[in-house]
Amino acid sequence: MPLGPVSLAVLAEHTGATLAGDPATLIHRVGTLREARRGDIAFLANPRYRRDLSNSAASAVIVAPDAAGLVTGDKLVHPNPYACFARIAQLLDPHPAPAPGVHPAAYVAPTARLGHGVSVGAHAVIGDDAVVGDGSVVHPHATILARVRIGARAIVHAQAVIGSDGFGFALDAGHWIKIPQTGTVVVGDDVEIGAGTTIDRGAIEDTVIGDGVKLDNQIQVGHNVRIGAHTAMAGCVGIAGSAVIGRHCTVGGGAVILGHLVIADHVNISAGAMVTKSISAPGTYGGAYPLAPQREWLRSAAHVRALDDMAERLAALERRLRELERRE
């Protein structure tokens, strides 16, 4: 389908939304309620932005059924306005995916296998016996090392490195002995890997990234990590080796997951959290101290440092109390 303008009727058919208004209204771009101009379509998914509706210049708004009455002009009604907006944004995207083919400045090893319609950008590297599936895009300066397997319709952004050695060393008499990392990385279909993200190959078994996983920029995935299908992680997450993360999880920016832990399906980990134990039940988990004024933070830190002493004193008082109760 050509780029915009696209009529509301076409957008409704494309997204499965219900159209209320003029089907011939033309949409050129997507925008926010506050910044939209005539010819834009915006969305309302969070109640806190309802105040922006009355002043919005958007030609149409995507809303949920329970908020449809708030919009007096043209609208698309959909049970998931944000997902509907995403599909429309894809349709109107002024920057389509790169054309299939290998840029002359890229290096693809003679033994590598590229599927149908793969695009490889300038200065990208695809190593020996690597496989890149149909319709995948490898952006400039991305590196896919030997024997890595990438599924179909993947997007690997600039400077990502997939298949670097895992951090495996054994200490002997004060010296580190490197352990060869003989596994590889297996990436499923419809995965997106952000700029500067690194995924280490497995030490013996493979590092596995499931179908539909979305990894933001500058994420570190250690060796032998397994990430379940449709899990999404924000920037700067760090995952230590051999952690297993379930399906349909989310991990906020800057969170750290220690090695050899198991995270259940449908777990949401808040930004900046430090995960030190396995999580066996779905839900939302957080573990970072909230921001506070410096003086307040210093007082809190002093109290935390004193907790061991306070716990010992409390235990002594409890023992003394039990002794007194026995005497009565």
C-alpha cells in the first residue's frame, strides 16, 4: 500500500477499528494529541491525557469504546488504541524498511546463508556459517558472528553484536584461564535487537532469544541466557549468564538480572531493579530505592548501615524478654 495520505475508511479496514465520522477524511501522519496538526491522527490510551482532547488539532483520534463519547469529531474506536495507533504508524511510516540486498561495503562470509529479501547495511559483518532468515534487516555496522542463527523478519540495529564470546574464565593460581565458548546464539522470528546491544554465545549450549522478543538499545545478554517469546526489555538492562526469562515478560530500563535465576512467564520488572532471586509467580516486581533529597537519602543510608546492629540488639531483647516471661 502506498504511503499517505490514507482515508479513515482504509485505516479502519486495515486495523479492524470502528469508524465514526467522515470515511473520506485523509490522514497524512500520526501525532500526539497535543502536537497534532490537521491531517494527523492521534490516540487516547491514558486517561491523564484527556485534558488535551479539547485543544487538539488532530483530524481524527483513536479511542477505546468507553472513551468514544469524549471525542466529538472523526474517530476510530478500537479496544486497544495504542496497538491500533502502532499499526497505522507502520502504514504511514515515511521511512520504509531498507531495500533487500547486501551493501557493497558489507562483509558476508562465503559460508553464511541469507534468506529471501534480506537487507544488509554498509559495514555490517555476517560471519562464517551464520544464517539470517527471510525478510530480516541487518543495519549498518551490526555484527553477526560465526554460526549465529537469526530467524525471519528480524531487525538488527546498528552496532549490535550477536555471538561474541561469553564471559567464561576459570581461576588457577591467580591467573584466569579462558574457557572456549563453543555454543552459539539462536534468535527466533520477528525479533528486534536494538543499537549497541550485545548477545553472547553460549559456553556449551546455545543462548536462545525466543520469537517476537524486543530488545532496546545497549542491553547485555550473557552466555546461555534464554529469553522467552514476546518478552520486551528497555535500554541498559543487564542479564548475567544462564538466566532463564519467561514468555511475555517486560523488563524496565537499567534493571539487572543475576545469573542462573529463573523468571516465570508474565513477570514485569520495574526500571532499575536488581533481581537477586528467582521469580516463580506472575506479577510486577521492583527493588530500587526511590529518588530522594540528598539529606534524606544520607539519613536513610545511615539507617540501612545500622540494620545489622539493630537486628542483633532486637534479638538480644527478645531473648531477655523470653527469659523474664519464663521466670514469672
